[in-house]
Amino acid sequence: MVELPRGIAKMPRKLAGYYPIMATAYDREGQVDLAAMRRLTEYLIANGAQGMSPNGGDSEARYLSAEERMRIVDAVVEANAGRTPVLVGCSAPTTKESALLCRQAQRAGADAVFVMPPANWQGTLLEPAVPVEEMLAHYERICEGLDIPLMVHATKAMDIPFMERLMERIPNVQYIKEETTHGSKLRQYVQALGDRVTIFGPGLHYPAELEWGAMGVMPSCCAPYAHARVFDLWQAGRRDEARRMWNRMLPLVFWRWHTASQEAGKVFLM
């Protein structure tokens, strides 16, 4: 574990670019393969990824124990060695579990954490029927004693008024990951909140998401060089080149989105 001396706060780094949701590697006995996670970190950095995102949805985090998740964070932070920001997924079935994961990630050296609403919802994964006050309380509890930024993994229920209330009550909320695929919600977030919070998109409409005002994307770790290069070209003002590169990637993108994305990411890495 890479841990800062007591009393020394870590200076936050601005998150922007391609932050791949890292696949979780297992050995033949079904145990988390930490050596492979270190190799994956090196591979993503070598291919230009602007940041690392372990323990997200495509990481199969919901099937991992808290201990396994933190061993992964330790391995990624150690292998990364400060070269890129590390944004750690800390969503869990309960607020208590998410809060614990966030504090452990902070102690391990994470630059920021991203968290979904609590899982005691009705409805679907991205359209939970969670009372507004319950969602607000969830994030307030998570941020008690948390000194690093929080990315809210947005759901359909999180409209502009909700996000404004959340940001007013919790200074840690500095990022939003918009997950819906049609783009209108992302544009609404940017127009209403973009001067106060940084928006990330899912990466399905990558150049368009950047044009709408997103500052990064969080798809899987498929084709890391191309994903990172699109962002670099876009930032350099070479937007036609970025679009052409993205157009060449579309068969892979649609294959991944229309299959089981976790399996697709691992097939690509094999």
C-alpha cells in the first residue's frame, strides 16, 4: 500500500481523458491475479491511457470481496507509481460498504473515487427508484472524512436540481460520470453544471461527447491506444483526425457494446 505520512494531504490532480475501466484478471484457481493487474496497468500506461479506473462495472467489482478490491487498488497504485491519476470504483450494495471502500482507496493513494447510489433500490441498475433524500444522505455519509474528490456515477433519476443540491451539500463532488447512451443528459449536465463540475461520458459517442463538453470518457480497456489517441488529437485541435480514428474503431465499439462487455474486454486483451 502506498500511504502518505499522517497529516500530509495529497494534492488533487485534474482528471481528464481516457480512463479505462480495468478488467479484473484471475488465475487458474479463480483467485485475483495481482501480477496480471500490474501488467495491465503497465500496458495501459504504455498505450497512452490518461488515467486508471479499477473496480468499476466492467471490472466485475460486484463479484469481488472488499479485501479483493483493495488488493487490486494496492497493486494498481503501486504499479502506476504516480504516472497517471487513479480513479477507484467504490460502489457497493450499502452506503456503509461504499464509505469503507472510499476510505481504503484514499489511504492506498487513489486520486479520486467514483460511486453509484445505494443498491437497495427498486427499478433497474441505471434507473433506480431511490428517494432523493436517501441518495443525498448516501453521498454525504460516504464523504465524511474523505479528502479526495468524488465522481458521482449518475443514473437517470439524477436530474439537474438533484445534482445542484448534491454539489451544494458536498464539496467533494467534483466529477460526474454520465452513463446513458443517447447523449442528451450529458449535454444537459454540461450546459447547467459544466462551470462547476467536470463531466465524463461513457465513450459510446466519443468525439461527440468531447464536442458536447465532456472532459473524458470511461469505457472498457479495449483498444487503449486508439481511445487515448482520440483524446490527444482532440485536445491538440486535430479534430478531423480524431473523428477518422474513431470511425475506424466503430466495429470494435459496437461489438463490445452489443456483447457482454466484461467478456469482450478480456477477449481483446488475450
